[in-house]
Amino acid sequence: MTAPLPKHLVFGQPREFRGLAIAPIFDFGQEATLDYLTLDEAFDQSGIEITETSDSGSVPELKLENKVDTPVLLLDGEELVGAKQNRVVNLTLLVPALATTVIPVSCVESGRWSYRSSNFERTDRTHFARGRAKKMASVSRSMRQSGSRHSDQGEVWSEIDRKFSAMESESHTSAMADMYQDAAPTLEEYVSELNPEPHQVGAFYFLHGQLVGMDLFDKAGTYARLNSKLVKSYAIDALEVSPSDRQRASLSEALRFLEVIEGGQWERYESVGIGEDHRLLSGHMASAVLAVDGQTIHLSGFVTEQAPSGYRPGRRRRRNL
């Protein structure tokens, strides 16, 4: 089956800052009407409470209580800190209104398993892009093989260890949060330079000229609220040693990537929350869609190791700026 993707999008040319280039995706049509809050908006309204599933806890799961009469959107990779150890969300979820839901997560703090607080708090970041890509692929394999939404937790920890080494950063509890804290002033410069544009609903992201991934939402407002977290997740990877053969980001490469996504053989699953999950694993690509009633709420895709081969540009129903 094919994933339910938007049909009328406009693509802008990449903007670059210190090794990270962003090619914006616009939708100038009527915005989607599905009403929901982002995770940060829900926290701002004191409308959400996230805890361990029990006093003893469970590494791959957390309990989320939505206290407001509006669904809440959690982005794949958003980090939650506190309780017995810091976690990231395993896949994008739309949590029902006035409901308690067990959500799948991964640990990003391997050196702690003791209470720091009773509840989790939100952060201004997501899992770094390379780790998010690997996690997406492993969660997709888990869904295919067993129906669970678990990641390869060992791989998550291994990738965080690699990242600490590459960033020349340290943490007493191997907490991903600490490497972000070390790089915070520089990451804010990226956010300031790569702010969202009017009608922007998503972007393709390039590191040193190489396409790495994309995120696309149903609303410009959603993208604007999440832009800072997404930019930081790619920017912190841009801070690693850059290749000597740096290239210029190419929009044509991004459009070929999207064509592979559109033509892929997608697998469909019922979501943990509202809607349906669509997953695609193809060669060196991992992609996921959360859809509700045939409408794409969030699409994300990554080049997991190297650029997919066999791109064949076809007829495009979209246009570029």
C-alpha cells in the first residue's frame, strides 16, 4: 500500500548555516483542521502528566495522562527528563483527549536508574538526527516482527556513546542531555539563523551537502512550534567533524528521495494513540507516517547509512520555488 501523503506542496531552495542546510516545504492551501496540542503546549496548560508505569518502572514504557479535552501530539524523538532515567519517544503519537496511555520510549541515560523526580518534564530538544534514524529503523523492524514499538535499546546506547566521543563531551550518567547542554550556545545560533518561514510545513535537512532526512506536518503552526527542536537535532550532528569533500545541498536530491518514499511499499499498523502508523524500510531508507482519517499528520524519513540508489525522477505534481 502507499502512504497518505499531501498532494499540493511547494519546495524552496536550501538555506545553509555552518554545515546544516534546510530546504523548506510549503503548503499555501487550506490548513488541516484536526485539532490537537503539541507536547509543549500541553505542558504549558498543565494538561499532561508523564510518569513511570509503576514504582519499579519499565525502561521501554511510560504512562501519559492527558487531562485536557484535546489530543496531544508527541513527536518521534522528543526527550523527556526526570523520574528514573531520561527517555525519548519512539514514534510520533496522537494521544487521545482525557485518556491515560502507555507510550513506547527508549532510554537516553544509561547510567541512572533512580528517581530524580516523580514526573517527567519536557525539554527543548529531540534525539539527534543520526540516532533518531537508527531508532526509527529498529522500531519499524520491531513492529514488523512482533507488533511491538520497542527500539533496539543497545543500539540506542551505543550510538549515544559514539556521539559523546565524537563531540568530546562527557556525562556522569551517559545522559544525552549533557551533550546538548555542552553545545547549547552554538545550537541556539543555528535556531536563530534557520527560523521557519510563513506557510512552511516541513523541511529536507542536509549535513555538509548530503541529504539526511525530512519532516513534514499537516500544519504550519505545528512545524513552527517544533522547528527549534528539529534544527538542534540536525545541528548537533553538523558539529561533528565535517567531510573534506563538502558538497552543496541539492533540492533535486531531496525530490528524488521523496519520490522513493511515495513509491515505496508501506506497511500499515493501528497507532498506539489516534490514527494509523505507516512504516517504510527500503534499502538505506527509513520512513514513517502518522495519519488520521487518511490525512498525514506527520511524515518523517531518513537516509540511514548512505544515499538510496536507484532514484528515478518521475512526473511531479508539485512545483518548486
